[in-house]
Amino acid sequence: MTQAHQLLFRVFAFILGAAVGSFLNVCIYRLPVDLSINRPRRSFCPACKQPIVWHHNVPLISWFLLRGRCANCGAKISFRYFAVELLTALLFLAVWQAFPWQIAVAYWTFVSLLIVGTFIDFEHFIIPDRVTIGGIVAGVVASLAVPALMETNSRVAAGVRSVLAAALGYVILLLILEAGKIAFGRKRIRFDTPTPFTWTKREDDAAFVVGSEKSLWSDHFARKKDRLLLQCDEAKVDNHTYGNLTLDFHYDRVTVENEQFLLDHVNEISGIARELLIPREAMGRGDLKFLAAIGAFLGWRAVLFSLFAGSLVGSIIGLITLVAGKRVWSAKLPFGPYLAFGAISWMFFGDVFLQWYGGLLNP
Ligand SMILES: [Zn+2]
């Protein structure tokens, strides 16, 4: 190819990425709230619900020209829209530069799935099945179509490797999840005698004391959907008194006999408890399927690498937020984005990593 051709293809990859990023924004907004992604066809403003005309919907450019506001009602449009378009455009370009075109097309699909999964996980602490299971299916199909993804010439071998790598991703994370439950998960505690408890607001956290056991409130919750149930003989929520009830806690709210209190507005909860129930999972099932999709596209080594790199970066960021004192309820971080980070690192630098690792083993 001449240089002019190469440049043309690069520009094309970038613009295609920006356009796909614009569509991914629609998926990120609509998938978790169960809105159809093709109806209405036109994008609409989340604030005033007005359809966005095409010349206000040009990827990257419109967000700048409208200064991040809706042209109709002036509502602020999240910076995320711009960020997703730019990120997708840059990754599409990088993939195009680094890989032969058949692999690049497969990786474009993969990168798109990672971006949707990551941004939905950030906001909702879930990764929808359409992203994860869809990703597994797409990965196996891509491997059958482009066996080079699985480093073989045989379609059958590529399909089998892809399926096995997906299974490895699911099973390895499932084992960690189950091991975590055995190590940390005291899920149901029935007290021998009725036991007094208190929940007391402490700045942006709370002290939770049951009997003689003291704990920080935020330590009991890893995800938005986590719950803590406390069966009580009696309980007091600020000035309200109740008898024989179950306190149904989420990290930021408590439901008592169909009445909901935001914990931000509550100073103290106390009472006598009989049983504590934590129906919790250390990780969402979405993460298992997400890692399986990574395996289906990148193979078994990428599963191990993504898990390792993701856990490492996750712990480092967790430590930083802890040291910086920024660890509040809302600062709980999902795992999906770290897995995605590991997968993208592997995609571009897996070979370098393997060479370095091989050098360590055979100096
Ligand atoms: Zn609007």
C-alpha cells in the first residue's frame, strides 16, 4: 500500500471508531434500563426526551460545538459521551495499526464489547448478559472465522480453543468466588440470645456494633445490590419504634415494613437482633461471564493475565483511595473495568509479556 492509502485507512479506522462509539453510548444508556437499542431509532436527550437531529449528533464534534449541552433544553450532557467516542476511536485506530485486517475486525468487535461492559459496570455495578453471553458467542464465531485469533490454521482447533478458554474464564473466577465465600462469607448468623445492636452515623460511614463485635458499615458492602438483613425483636430508627421486624439494609438505605429511609438522613438505628443474614456474593456473576468472553476472543493465557493484571491494578487503586481517605459508600469499585483493562493490555502487549516471562524461565 502507498503511504497515502495507509493514511486514508487510518483516518477511516478513527472515524469508524468514533461512529461506533456513538452507538456504544446508546447501548450504555439503554441496555441496563431495558430500553430497545433500535427503537426509537433516533437518539434522544435524557432530560427533555426530544429526538436529537443528525447535525447535532456528529460523533466527537457535536459535543464540542454544543459545549456539552442539549441543543433543545440546555441540559448538561455527560462528558462520558465524548469520552466513549474518543476512546473507541483511538482503540479502533490502535487495533488497525497493530494487527492484520482480519484480526483487526474481530478485535474491533471485542473492544466495543469491553467498552460497553466497562461503562455499564461503572454506573450500575452489573454487566448485562447481552454483553457477556453475547461476547462469548461473538468470540467463538470470530475464532471460527479467523483461526489466527487462537494461533492456529484449523477452524476446528480454533473453535475448540475458544470454547475451552471461555470455560476456563468462567470456572476459575467461580472457584475464586466460592473460595472467597468460605474465607470471608459468614452468611447467616443466628444469635444464641437476643443481642443488642447499634448503627451510628460517622461522617460518610457508620459504626455498626452487634453484641461485642464492632465493624465499619462500608466493610459489609462491596456492591450496590448487596443486602444485609437483620431480624429484630424490636428496633428504633431515629424516633420511629418498631416491634418484631426485619431491617432490610442496602449500603445507602434501609427498608422497614415497606417504609424506606435513606441512611444519609438517619443518625442512629438500634434494637435487639435475633439473626443476621448477608445474602452476598463477593463478585457479580456478570464478571464470570465477562472473563469468559475475554477468553473466547483472546485465548486461555489472556484469561490468566487479565485476572492477574486486573486484580493487581484493582488492589493498587483500592489502596490509593483508602490512603487518600476517599473511600465512601459510593466509591466501591466494580471488577469488570479492571478485567477489561487486563484484556486490552494483553491484546497489545501479550507477546512482549510472554517473551519477558520466557526470558525469566530460560535465562
Ligand atoms: Zn434536552
